[in-house]
Amino acid sequence: MEHQRYNSLEFLLNHPKTEHVISDVNTETIERRSFSPKKIKIFSSKYTTIEECPEHKFGNTKEAGKQLPDIVKNNVQRLVPWDGKDESVKRTFSMCRNIGVVFSGGPAPGGHNVIAGLYDEVKKYNSDSKVFGFLMGPDGLLESKYVEITRSLVDAYRNMGGFSMIKTGRTKINSPDKMELSLKTCRDLNLDALVVIGGDDSNTNAAFLAQKFKRDGIKVIGVPKTIDGDIQVKTDDNETLCAISFGFHTAARAFSQNISNLTTDASSDVKYWHVCKVMGRVASHLTLECAFQTHANISLIGEELADYTDQQRIEKAKKEGEVDYTAYGMTLRHLSRLICDIIVKRAANGKNFGVMIIPEGILEFINEIQVFIIKLNTIIADYNHIHDTDFHDAFPTLTDKLEYLRRMARGMGDKDKFFIWNLRDDDLFDQLPSFFQEGLLGERDNHGNFQFSEVKTEKIIMDMVKEYLDVLKEQGKYKIGIERSYYKLIMENAKLNPDKFAIAVFKNYDDTHLLIKESIISLKTLKQALVNHELIGPEDALPASVVQIFKKSDPKFKTRTHFYGYDGRGSDPTYFDCNYTYNLGMTAFHLIANGATGQMAAIKNLEKKFDKWEPIGIPIAKLMHLEEREGKLTLVIEKSLVGLDSNAFRIFKTVRKGWLAMESNQDRYRRPGPVRFTGSSEEDRPITLMLNSI
């Protein structure tokens, strides 16, 4: 009976060991929640004041001045310790406040720590103050759905990834009606301030909300969030105020850990090319960071492709007295040829495997594809506007959409209208694979942008690569190099003279890796070569050892594709992002307490040691410029691209040849290790950030 009791399901389920190992919360989570991020020294002071920094200048703000007149004159603001002279500072900090906070856009590791830093500072100065979290992003603000954030709620999410505390959404507050609804919600809650945690579009929203709310005395502060790393702020004199948005470091480390695992797999199994697409629709910052983290063999930086010029075609056209406009910017065809060249050279040295990283939005940097996207964005937006109906509802199938484009190309429709889609466009578009056509004609996101994550970018590129490799294989140019020592061993074991056969079979017998002659592309041509060198007779069978060598040299191009995006943005934050975001939250509160609005909370000197970090406020309105969205010019924050003159890119461009390992040297893969939040070996800065700071 006692034996039966110990083996019963009830006993097993209630056993302390079972409860411990299957608990929702493990030891790592407990440690994470209890970890206390470091505080910038100024936040150990009792109070702060703002120091205006008018010396930091930005570009043309004429349009922002028209649309955001009440906040466009904001200066950069630096938080400094209170000097104790103005007693009103104490009263201002100690007043009871209601502050709202909203996540906007995709999740980024560290968002919960922004709320934690904000909450801790709010309660530090007045325990009766309240923080309200709007649920499901901007929709919560529009629909007045919120939750009061409590100590227990904050403690459950400290140093944890995701935005699951209050969730997020992508709704834009971009109409007078939505502005009024947002204002009503804030008035009803008697809010003193609203903190918007989001990317470039969300901070754009924050600026317009700040303008709308100013007369009501409700302050609005933005916090820079995006794993893409495309929120970077520099002044006109090139001084960096915000080097990177939060979440970038964590996402890059999470992606890099997975990519590093693939480098290990590739060099173990030696038969696959792993193609890794990482998030980054407009900028290639993540790809560049992952390249430094892993030393993958090929990493394509979109900004470099867009900047490419084909000098040979330019010179050819010049001699003919013409201008070849297609020589500017990389084409898909040329890109596939460059990739093939690397694959062929690695294979020639016995390495028919490797790892490649490409940014999600690489197609946007390809000249011909960019033209298609711009034209199709305009066509879809115009149709929606003119017909007051959705283009995709009107043309539900790919066939319907293509027919509409063909009619436009033939000039059918309004005789007075100029159609941007012409016969040449239609002819080039028709050459694309149907799945890619469907992707280019697919639904745009809420901002009217082409959704690159929905298109199998890696498949498009690698299909073209495979097609050209097949051509090179038929020409005898794509072969796997055979180690000379291996060749000699096989031949000597078969009692054959390796030197005699080498003259007939190989074109480079003095090299470490031997390449079979280009003319030998089949067993038939192999036999003919041996007959011609009188090594065998016309009726003799091919020696088994020679056949073995030939088959080993015959390349089979196999790929495995991977997309890294949602997994990285949902990762628990790194030590860097834990500290960064917690201090951003505290910065947001101190800006509010000092009366700031229309500012983006930021930390200056991120590349320096922690004791050099400086909390500041950056005027959002001065970061904005006109950009085409949904077929019309809209005032938005400009995204930051990878600078081709930056230290990080220049260094990458210099060292990447070694990572290609196209010679007989060893691959130089780097292991970044897993994401951690503490420990002496934990990397505490993005590599690109450190390089750019030199």
C-alpha cells in the first residue's frame, strides 16, 4: 500500500520537487525580477532642475513650425542637480500627480523597466501619486481603457521582456477626432502628463499630442524604442545626443546567439548555407551589429547596395555618348552574382557551406524593386483616395491586380490622367515570380508602408543565386575543392599513381585544394580526359577511386532559411538595456517634474562608462521632416540609416574579407553567448556603438 501511495499521480503532482521544476517562475526569473539596475548619479540627488542648451542646433524646422508652433522652439534640455536656491522646486517635485503611460508599436526589450523607473520616481516624491497604463497601446487612450499600475504589478515585470504588462498596439492618433478622444481620456483621469514609449512614428504622435495638450497643461514626453536602431539623434554639428534606441542591443544579441549556433552547425555538417533574415525594414543596423557579433561569412548592408555604382557600365555608356541611369544602385541580378562569386570561391577551398545575414528590408535598397514599391504605393493610395474604397477589396486576386496594372500601362482609363505605370514597368514586373508579385501588391501596413516581413526576401535572392550557380556548374566553374592530402590517400590506397592522374584531372595540382578541370563536368567527360591522357583505354571502366574524387567535387547547393524578428524583440533585456531603460523612465519623470513637454527622454554618452551617462530631453519637433506616407507628404521623425562613413561600417568593410574565408584559411566565427543581465563576462554595450564612439 505504501508503495502504491508513493507511485500515485496525486503524490507525484504534490511532491515539492515537482512543484519546483514545473513552476511558471524559475530561478532565472526570480533573479531577474530582484535585480536592481544602476542609477545615474544625478538621480541619487534629491531634486533636479533643467539647464537649457540652445547651442545644440538642428536642421530646417519650417514645416514643424507651422504644425507644431507651441513646441518647435524647445531647446535640448539637460537635467542638473538642484542648487537649493529655489524652494519652489521642492514643492513642485512633491506635488501629487497622475501620469499616464502607453506602449506604441512593436515590443522591444526593456519597456517594462521604463515603467519601473517612472513608477519608482513618481512614488519616491509623493506616495499618493498615481501611474495609469493604457491597455493595448493607443487604442487604450482612445477608448479610455487603462489600469492603475501598482507596486506588485511593476515588481512582477522588472527586467523582463515584452510589453505584456499593459500590452501594445499600432493605432495612429492621426486625426482631429482621435486627438479629441485622447484629450478627453486624459482630462477624465485628471492627468498631469502622458509618457509615450515607442518608435519614430510613436514619437511623432507624441509631438502632435504635446501640441494638442499644451493649452490644457498636460505634458507629453516620448521615449525612444525600436529594435531596428533607426532612432539616432545628432545635432547639425554632428554631436550625438541619442546614440541608439532601447531594445536594439538585446534583439541583436538574441539574434546573434541563434546565428552563432548556425555557424557551429554549418561548420559541423559542412553541407548547408544558412540564410538569416533579421528585422530592419528601413535600416541595416541590426544586420551590421549581428555581423560584428558573429563574423558570419556574408552580411549584406542595404545602405551600401543603394550607394553602389557600376563603373564599367558608366564608362561604356560614356564612350557611346550616353548616360546609363541603371548603373546607379545595385540590381537583384548583380547582387545574386556577387553572392555566387563568394559561394564558388569558398567551395573551391573545400567549404561548400556558410552563413549569410540579410536585413529584412534589403529589397528596398535594390534599385529596380524600390521603383516598383514607390510606384505601387502611390497607385494603391491614389485608388483608395479616388474611389473611397480599398484597393485590395476591389481587386482580391493577383490576377485582378495584374489586369488593373496592365490596363494602366496601356493608358486605359481617364485620358487626361498621366499613369505612372508604363509598359516597361509591366514587362519587368511580369518577369518576377508570382509569389513576389503578390508580395509587392500586398496590403500595406497602417502607415502605408510595404510590409517586407511578409515577403520571403531570402527566397527571392537565393532562387536567383541557385539559378546562376546551376549555370556555373554546367560551365564547370562551380566545384568543391579536394584536399590534396585526401586525394593522395585515396589514390595510393587504390594502388594508383596520384601524380599521373592529377595531370589529367586537376588544373591546380600545386595548391592545397585541388579543382577538377572546367571541361570535366560529368563521368563521361571525366572518362574522356583519362582516355586522352592514356591512363585508361576506351573500353575500360573508370577507376572507383577517381569516381569517388569526382563525386566529392560535385557541389550540391543546399540552403536553410531563418527569420529572426519576433523572438528577439520578445527577449528578456540585456544588462545594458536593463540599466538604459530604467534610467529613461526616471528621466521622463524628471522632465515632467521640471515642466517639460514635447521632449524625448534620452541618455547622452551611452558609449562611455556609466558614470558619464547624462539624462537629457530632446525637442521632438526639431527632429521632424516631410516624408511621403500613403501617397502624401507627412511630417514625421526621420529614420537614421547606417552611415557608410561611420567608424563601424568602415571597419566592417575592411575586416569582412577575412570573415568570407574564401581562401584555405579557417572560418573566424565568433560566439557572442546568450543574453544575460548580470555577471562579469556580460557585454555591456553594442559593438557598433563602441566603434562609432572612437
